[in-house]
Amino acid sequence: KSGQQVMVEEENTLVVRSGGKRKREEGEEEGCKYLRLERRAPQKLLRKFRLPENANAASITAKCENGVVTVVVEKLPPPPKPKTVEVAIS
């Protein structure tokens, strides 16, 4: 389990959380690579984002690469446009 966590709360709030745990040496930890660490103590991070109404919460993906967490939120397909049907008079 990595130190980062991405979840959806209340169906429209995206929560990105980091436990602040890091190794001291250069390398790779739990799937996350990094080249440099700051000297200050690691801090916990919590960010919340409101998702748009057309966000597909079921297909959200997240990955951690080179110390950067990338979250992809897909849009739901637009609703079909109403079609006018011609009425035949007999």
C-alpha cells in the first residue's frame, strides 16, 4: 500500500491524501520513484476537489510516477439529443 490515497466521497468529492511517509535515501518505494527529498519532516497532505456533474466516478484512475500523483477523471457521455419525429396525418 502506498502513502498516497485517492477516493471519492459523497459521489462528487475527490479526496487526495498522502501519509507523508518517505524513505531517506534515493530510490523507489512502494511503486513511487523520486530523486530528491526535502530536509524538513514529511507532512500529511489532504486536498478535496468537487467533481463536475458529468464526471464518471466509476472510471477514475490514479497513478504515482516520479513523485507525482496523476488522477484521471473521465466524463460521462452527453445525453442523447431529443429527436423530432414527424407525425403523419391520415
